[in-house]
Amino acid sequence: MAKFECPDCAYIYDENKGAAHEGYPAGTLWAKIPEDFPCPDCFVTEKPDFIAIADDK
């Protein structure tokens, strides 16, 4: 599964972990996250600004 990083604060959305506090359980694919999803840490960046990062297995 993929990971996406906020360029402002380095928060990482990991599809394996989801963002349960925001209502997205573990396993929620990035494609299922709405475009206006704000970064849960800084609230500055929205989904289109996140950067896909390599999954270090």
C-alpha cells in the first residue's frame, strides 16, 4: 500500500494505517480520500498537495 507526505509538516498518510481520528480506517486507499482532505497535523495542506513517497518495506 502507498504512503503520501504533507510537504509542509511531513505528516505521512499511510494507507495501511489510515487516519482513524479523521474517519478513515486502516486500509483506506488514497483514492478514496476526498480532494479537500486537510493534513491532520498542520491543516494547511490539502490532498492535491501531498507527495507520494516510496514504501520502504
